[in-house]
Amino acid sequence: MKFQQCANDFPCAVELGKKFPSWSLRRWKSDRGLRFIPPYDEGFTARGDSRRLVYKGRGRSHRFTILGDEAFEYDCVLEREPESNVISLLMEGAENFDFFRQPDFTKEPFLKGSIAVYKKQTLVGEGTGKLCHIYRPLAIDARQRRCWGELAVVENRLCISVPEKWLGEASYPVVVDPVIGTSTVGSQTHWRDPDSGIFDRLFIEASIAVNRFHLPHDFSGPATAFVYAYHAGHEGRPRPVIYSDSGNTPLARRSAMEGEFDVEVGSGKPAGWRQTTFSANTGIPGGSDIWFGISCLWFHPRFDFGAKCYREPWDHLGNKLPDTYPLWSANWFYDFRLSMYFTYSPAQNYVRVLTQGVNLSDSRRLAVKFKRSTADTAGVTLRISRFQTFFRNLTEYIKVVPDKRESLSVLRKCSDTVQAEGKASRGFLFFIRVATSVLVRDYFLSRFLRARKDIVLKSCISREITLESRIV
């Protein structure tokens, strides 16, 4: 059984086991996701439909219910009093994720001690990097008595504990039901200031707040930035910004032409993701770490606790963004994972490697009318007509067919290093570098012109040849 949630925001595919009560979450193609496996100590019978599936066991059953586009519920049903008050689920793929426990001082009881699951290394293009959110479990017995459970991650296991005393007094069956949220938006809006101790809504005020991301590809052009707006206060005028990484701290500004987000909420504008554009001010190679975030006068972000976040004062109203991040101390940072990200289109590099058994044994300039079709190991079919030139290194058979309507000027040079060059023009330049050898005899050429038939030139390859080409 499979179903997909968050269809409009980095879809999360949820897959349930066919015969066994396991379940897995996967959001990105670059990894295998996270699979949860309950203890398998008895047989199960599965039944249900596309909205609910129940694995019935003798002492323990498992139930999955779809709650909507952003969450589903996993229930562990205890048919009788268990030997242990801890339900342990093995997590396959846990080594690829961070499990950020949310603090107990949050207002909502289902968020206290809940767990935000993020990729250990979030690549640009993978959104916020959030896989799911495991909310605090609630235990309910047959008399509808309720008790909060606790979550913990121990190595590669998710442990759900319920107070032993409550289980001993409960009327069975007991349902333990942690809700799994699949939204990529942060779960938190408030925090407790460590200096004042005040619990209040988090805001970015005249500051630059950044988190660290990893670039999978070269970045040198335009990009689209996203931030989640939910609060009516919209005078902040936030702008996206990027800084380079130096010793796990932000350093040099790498963004330019930063647009402003429209983060107004209300007046027909519901809470949601807002976007704007910016560009890189220099090429950033793939494989680099960068610090991405926002500079604003006033903005209330959504976030999760758990990741390193620098938030340094800067008033950009009337001032340009600083070329060097205004870091006060590398050891002074917050633990916010802000709900923001950006996407870009990486530069396309085309590399073609071909081998060809053609020998060039002379340096002659031939004016010929022909068509040439090539079959090679790269699976490329090449037709050359009109004025084109390239140099290449191939293993192929060349078939020459006369055609009076076309002309191609070919210039080939040969040396001991078996290098050949050619030139052509068709309104653009097309260069290919080759190391080949071709044998062309007047005998073959004259016979070919008299017979007006196709002739095939074949040659042997005597060494390993590598083609390097680029398109301009």
C-alpha cells in the first residue's frame, strides 16, 4: 500500500508493508528514505482500504490512518498489558538523518518532546531538508482515559514509552498513537529568550539570520528563494542572502540582486510559502557549503529547534547588504532551523567520449559533396550538412554518399601524435577535438565518383583513443 502526501511542497511518499506492519517515508531521490519496523514477534492479518489499514495480531496490532495531505496516524494497539512499557521501532536509514528533539517549554502539549527529522546534509534543491515530524504520542485506553507518552531516539531505534503505572491501571485494549506530520514547515513559532527568560514569538529584527546548506552542482546564475510567512506583521521587507563558508561560519557575501519577499498575511493573502529571486555574484563550485538566509527589519519565521543558526544585527534599510558577514563570535549562535530554502538550475556541461578506428595518413584539402552518418559507442547519431567543423576521437565506419546540393569543406592535419583539426561554420561554431587516423586514396575517391554508389571505408584501431569535446 502506497500513498503520497504534501503534493504541493516536496511530496513525501509513504509506503506501507503488504503483509508486515512496516512503513517508510521518502521525499528525495538522492536517498532511500527512512523505514520504521515494529517488533515482529507474531503473525498478522492485514485488512483495510486506501484510507486505513490494520495489521491484526494476538497481543499487539498496528493501525495506519490517513489524516489529510500533511499527516497520518500510526497506532500501536496493545490488546493486553505488555511486558514492557516501551514500544521500540527499528529505523532503517537512520544514519542519514538528524533527530531534533523539541523542548518541553512549548505551549502545545503535542509538541513537547516531539522530534523533527531532517537530513544530516541538506542539499540545495531539497527544500528545508525536513523529512517528517513525529509528534508526542498519546495513549488512550478502553475507558477513554488518556496519558501522554514520551519519544526518544536511541541509536537506530525510535522508542515510545508510556508510564508503567498508567498501563497497569488501564482497561485494554490501549491505543498508543503518535501522529506523523509530513509537512516541511517548521513546527515552532515561539521560543524562550535565554537572556530574559521571556517566552514569546520568534522574530528576526534588523538582523541577518542564516543556516548552512550544501551545493550539489555549480551555481553561477539566477535562483528562486522561498520563505514561509504566517504572521500578519509584514513590515519586515525580508530579502534572501548567501554567504560563503569558512570553518563552519558564514564569511563572504555570494549573492546579488536580492529581491524582497512579499510576506503580508491577510487581505486575501493566506499563510504559505512566498518567493523572490536573486543571483550569485560569482561562480560557486558544486560541493561547497554555503550559508543561506534572510536579512530583514522585522519578520516572524516558522522553525524547528536543533540546527546551528547565526543571527547577527544588521539594518539594511538604506544600506546595502554587507560583503562580509557581521559575525560577532563563532561560538555565539542559536539552534533554529528556519523554514526557508532556495532552488537554482545548475550549469549544463556536456562531455562526450567516443572511439573511432579511422586513420588520417595525409594532409589534403578535399572539396566534396557528401553526407556522413556515424554510429558510435555513445549512442549518438550524427548528421553533418552544410558548413560545420569539429575534431573528435572515435571508433566508427564512415559511409559517404554524394549529394550535389550540399558542400562541405574539410581540412585535416596529421602528425605523429595523431592529432587532427577541422573547421566549419553554420552560423555557430561547433568544435570537437580528435585523435584519429584516416586513409583516403584517390583510387577509392575516383571510383566512388564514377560509380555513384555508397562506399564504406573501414579501418582498424591500434591504440586506445579518448575523445574530449565541448560545444560553444
